[in-house]
Amino acid sequence: MIKVEQFFESLQKNGINNFSGVPDSLLKNICAYITDNSDPQQHIITANEGSAIALAAGQYIASGKPSLVYMQNSGFGNALNPLLSLADKEVYSIPMLIMVGWRGEPGVKDEPQHIKQGAVMEDLLNACKLKYFVIDNSTNNIDELLNKAVSEAISSKSPIVLLVKKGTFAPYKLKNTISNLTSIKREEAIEEILNSSKSDDVFVSTTGMPSRELFEIRKKRNDNHNRDFLTVGSMGHASMIALGIAQNLKSTVFCIDGDGASIMHLGNLTSTGQSSLSNYIHIILNNAAHDSVGGQPTSANEISLETIAKSCGYKSTISINDLNELSKNINNARNLPGPHLIEIKVSKGSRDDLGRPTSTPTENKNSLMEYLLKSK
């Protein structure tokens, strides 16, 4: 395994002192080390991957030095536009190092949302004419490799990719963490949402822990899963999936969202806010962290999602940190003009024995569609 200290020091020796990106589970050890050991002015956890590419471009323009951008390959699509229309050597020709966690690598078991992205990752890089180096836990010449990658980025004045396999970096635990906003567990909040639901309510849950927890709660209660859409991929897009469903239903549609996911595509709030749909209840479970990929902070503790949603056109908005207030506010929302936003502060973490959905994404979609089309 590559020691995170060595990797970080090698980057600095090669003149890389600016860091940005979106945390990834395969990169969580090195991302945590960067968080703990870099100047906060030179490390920004961006809302999405494309923003990190643009940030690195600005940093190069001002300093003449390349930056490091990190991301999971599932977010590579967010980065494509600024990569090809900004940083590419046929446009502004901007060097940078892009470290990509290779989820869904062929031959390595992974979750279904990563399989296609992993299988075509090298094809995508080749199609974009992006030179890349693959590194894994057997890479023993990391100083030489980074020197070569940075030198090539500078000489070619273009982005160079480090494609990182699972288990590449030695363990490192984030020290620079924020305190829990509350003692309320996310799973408790989701169960209270279900306790406040009606028999025809529909649920769309965001990627990561919320969808896993919703599935587990349904299983514990012996509930039918056919009113849920478990968004296993497409981080940040659950709210728009829910909006599309709500446009075509009279029953209430809940979007169970996360702070990192909602911030990733914050502009979606404008589309929802202008929809004037009273049957749309958007619940953001805010723990101010990218919880499932290492616990690095989001900006959700520094901004007011409630105020932003209100300015985007949500008719009713509220932020709460008391689980006893959740049911009352859900019931109030049903009788008010919408759309509605309820932010509830929750704690980081999840139980160790949390399972995963046993149905495939296609089975989940088909089950929900069958229910919705029959209920019309």
C-alpha cells in the first residue's frame, strides 16, 4: 500500500500545493490526510467535480502551478464539460493532476451503480484523449510516477489522470472532524418520516446510506417496497427524480435527501421551487458531512438550506433539530401550498450491520412503476 504521507509529500515536492474535489471511498485515506495537513485556504471540498476542475484552472492561471483534483469515477461525468471545454489543450490548455477512484473496476465486485462506469472508465479517458496512469497497492515507485505525471502535465499543458484502484492507500483516520450537530440518528429520522406517511405516499431516497436505511426500515416493518425509488447512483439528482414523479401524481411524493447530495446540484432547488407542486415534500437530512466516504465536511453547517430553498420558490420551509417536530411539520406541509422543504439536523454515522437493498435497480424501478400505473 502507498503511505499517504509519502504521497502527499511527493505532491508537494512536485509543486502541487492546491487541492480540491469531492470525497470518494477509495480515496478517503489520502483525502483525509490532505484535509488534516494542507492549508484550509489551499484545500476546498467542492460542491461537485466540475467545480473542482474549474477551481484548479483558476489556481493555475494565478500561480502558474498545477493543482490536484480528486473524485470518484462516478462523478467523472460532472467533470467532463470543464475538462473538454476549459482545461483541454485545444482550448485553454491547463495542466492539472486528476486523481480518480476506480469504482466498478472490471473483475472487482462492486455495487450495481458502479459496474458500467467502471467498465468503460479507460475507454472514456481514451476517448477524451486524457493520458492516465493506473496505481494500486503494488505501486512501489510513487515518487517517480508522480514526478513523471506532473512533468507531463506541465510539458503538455493538459490534465493528467491518476486512476486509483481499490486498496491503494494505507489506512489513515481523519482527525479534523466536526462535532455532531445533534444526537438524532439519520435512520431514526427516516423511520419517523415513514411513521408520518400515508398509504399512498411515494418515496425517493438519495444515494448512499439513506436508501440503504429506508430499505432496512421497510424490511423491519414488513412493509412493501413498491412505493420507494432507491437512488443507488446519480448523486445529487434524487430531488429531480422525485419532482418528475410528483408532476404526474396526485399523492404526496417525499424526497429523502442528504446535505452533500443537495449541495452538489443546488440549482435543482430553483427547478423544484418554480414547480408550485404542493404534493412535493423535500426532506434534507443534514449531518454536515460526506458520511459514507470518510466523513469529510460539507458546507451545510455554514449555510442556510432553508433560506436558499425559500429564495428559490419553495412555499414552505423549515429547519429543525428535534425529532418530535418532524411529524408535526410533515402534517402541516400537507395542508400548505408547496413545494415544501424540511431540513432536519442528524448525527454522522450508521450502524455497523446496515444491509443493502436485495432487489436490483431494475427490479426496484419496475415494482414502483407497476404500483404507480395501477394506482392511476
